[in-house]
Amino acid sequence: MIQVSGIVGRADVLACMLFLLAFLSYVRSVGVCGSGSADSLPSTVSVWALGASLLLGTCAMLVKETGITVFGVCVFYDALVLCRKPLLLHLSGSKMKDLLRISVPFLKRACAISLYVALIMSFRLWLMGGSMPLFSEQDNPASFSPHLLTRSGIQTLPHNAKVHYNYANFLKDRGRHQEAIHHYKTALRLYPRHASAMNNLGTLTRRPEDAEHYYRTALDTNPQHNRALFNLGNLLKSQGKKEEAEALLRDSIRFGPHFADAYSSLASLYAEQKRFAEANEVYLQGIESCPDSSDLHNNYGVFLVDTGEGALAAAHYQHAVRLKPTHYVAMVNLGRLLRSSNENKEAESWYKKALQVTRKVDILTPLGALYYNTGRYEEALQVYREAATLQPDSTDIWLALAQVLAMAGRSKEAEKMTLGIISKQGSCIECYRLLSAIYSKRGNYTEALDALDKALLQNPIDMSVRAELHFSKGNQLREMNQLDRAFESYKLVVELKPDQSQAWMNMGGIQHIKGDYAAARQYYQRALILTPGSKLLKENLAKLDRLERRLTGA
């Protein structure tokens, strides 16, 4: 019966192939013993083959650190196999004194390889910031055993944990998380110090406390595990532990300089702390180290938009799409950026390109909003209906659909849809606001006012939302000619939001109508301070001046 001891990764297979090619090239570079003199060691017959061996061996090392052992194998094979006969001949008699002379070809090869190994080891250390790679138990479990026989490889199925680990990775990628958890735990039962299994198990754990435990345990086993450093850093960042998160993310970059997500996460941490110069520097370092990362360019674009660098952001969004033509998130972000600068045709084009990649709600909703804001209501209805089909439980999508219906003049359908949303989610403030607008448009002012009162009963936490509701209520009461109540609503608005110029002006207008010109002037002037360019305010103040002059003249 054949037993499979484990599953190797693609890097292992590639390193093995390069190892064998380097070895074969070295053998080809050495002449056949006896082709010249029987009393001499074989010489180097092909410098090109020797150079190829060195190059292939270097590639093997870069793929897997253990690939560097090919050079030791080559030297030992040269001494013990290729040079065996002449060496034995000179070691077994009077020819001992000639040994050094005839060994010159072999010694040249051995010295050349030794110097080359020292050189590439120095280069490797420089790449890793002066630290050696820290091998963990899962890299070679048998080598960590305390028993000599086990370390020698005399053990049944030494890579059994890796079988479970690789299968768990497969299950995780397929979204079969519970099965993946089972196999990660099995791998850990077989080899409790399997850092990668511990880290991956943490990513599947729902409770933050458990996830933190798994990440920290993985780092106890392998302090250079850049994914565990990244995951723990992100977790602590979400918990507000900024300093420790920053240190972990920096270490993740140090030990995994080509891991783009770590740069994005650290930069976003700096951006949250308003450390924009440092965030920008981290993004640029990431782009230099990971030039092919489309996500990094997209994230940098988002950062640039937030810091007012729209033109540069657009360039990075486009670069992300060039790197990955299916990067629909970058397309949507570019569409939003163009929409914000009123370039609606270009924005629509990018949204449609994104929809060619995938039909997602995240793409449909901004396209629907574009159609709505540009008066293309039928197209907006079509897009929002598709979004509602994809995500039928989304209150926001159904509300947007109702708003489009209302604007398209289909108020009965809009009212019915809005009432349906309220029946499922009674705390929907925007639903009551929409109902109020529908009723007000029909002239049903009492019902419109009642809808606003219901919205206020939801007691919104956001002061701006509360101020907007009181402002709408004031407008409604003014339409109903209930000026005193309208004035009280506007007064509540400016208490919640003192920079609401329109509320100050409306209060002035009410006092103007009631004949209290001194109070009206006071409110108008307060509004004018907030909006000094308002023509309407200046006209109202001019009317007030004329009225006061007439009264003074009388």
C-alpha cells in the first residue's frame, strides 16, 4: 500500500526543480575523470555550465531558503564521486606529496562556490534587513523533534499536519468555514506549534478574544509571521489600541515587504490619526515595493480623494484598472470622483464598465443615484429595481426606489412602497421624511406634519438630522400659516445648528410679516453674517429699510 506523507506547495516543487537543474549543470561543467591524465583530478570543461549552475542554485534559494544547499551537494558530489579515483590513488601511497598539486582544479571550483555562497548569503541577509529567516515547526516538523531518530526522518507520515492544513486552506477558499476550522484544529492537534494554521484559524473565529489568542499564539511560535502580525494589528486597530497596532503593522511590513495589505492598513491608521504625511509616505513605499498591487493603487486613490488630490487619485484609480482590468471597485471609485466634479458622462461610462465585470449592488446604487440626480428617472427605476432584486432586505435600496417613484410623479406607488418599508422598520426616519414630502406635494399638510412628528419621535442621535426635521416642520407650519409654531420650530433649528442661515432668515421673515421690524432686522443680519452673498437677504433688508423710513416719515 502506498502512503502519501504530505502535500507540498508550488514553491517546494519549483525549488526542487531548480535544485536538480543546478546539480546537473554542475556535473556537466566538470570533465570526465581520466579524459586527460589518469593522475589528475577532473578539470572544469565548461565555464558556462558552471555559471548556469550558480544561477539556478541562486534561483532555488530565492524560491525556498533551503535551495542553497545545492551548492554543498555539488561540492561533496565533486569530491566523493567525480574526483574519487584520483584521490584514492594519491592517498594510498607515495603520491601523497602530489595531492595538493593535482587538486588545484577541484579547489578552484570549491573556492569559487564558497565565495559565491558567501556573497549571495550576504545579499539575502541584506534583503531581510539583517535577520535570518526564522523557520517554524510547520516548515519541517520532524526537524524539531527532540528524538534523534525522528529528526533523521524515521517517523510515520511526518507531514500529516500539512495535509490537514492545506485541505483546510482549500475549504476556506471555498467558503466552507466550519469544515476548514475542523481541519485547522486537527493540524494543530498533530503539531501544536503550526503558526500558519493558528493564524488562519484566527481569521475564521467570530469572537475577537479568540482571534487575538490565536494570533498571539502564532506569533509566540513564529515572531516573524507577517500575516499574523498583520491580522493582530488590524484587530487591535479596530479596538482602538493604536500604538500596539502600529508597531505590529510595521513589523508585518518589515518581515513581509511585498505584502501590500500591510501598507494599506498602516497608512489608513495614520490617516485616521490625521498623520497624513506619514500615511502618504507609507503608501508610496508600498507602491514601490508592490508595484503590481492594484488594491494598493485603489486605496491610495481613496486617500488622495480624502486629502483633496482628486486629479492624482484619478490617475491611481486608472492605474489600478490597468493592472487588473476586472477591478470594479476602482472603476466605481473613479465614477464617484468624476460624478463629484459633474463629469456625468464619464462617470456613467465607468459605472457601466464595472457592471460588465459583475452585477453588484455597490455598482448599481451609485449609477441609480446618478440617473436620479440628472432627472433620468426611468433609467434610475430600472437600476434600483435590479439592485432590490439582488438585495431584497436592504431598506436603503427600497427607499431610494420610492424616492425615484415620487420624483417621477408616481406618488401612489411611492407612498405604498414607503408605508411597506415602515411596516417592516418603524424607525426609518428618511421614510417619514419622504412621506411628508409626498403628502405636502398633494396639499395634505396635516398628514405631512404628522409624518414629520413621527420622524422626530424616533429621537435621532445626529443633531444635523434633528435640525433638518425641525426645519422641514417649520416650513410645513409656515405653509399652513401657523407662524408662531413655525417660528418655534426654526428656533429649535438654530439651537441645534447655529450655522443654519435659512432658519435665521425664515425667523426674520416671520417677524417681518408680524410687524416686529427690529427683531426681523436682527435675524436677517445674523443670516447675512453666515451667507454674506445672499441677494434675497439683502432685498429683505432693503424692504425693511423702506418700511421703517415710511413709518418714521409718518
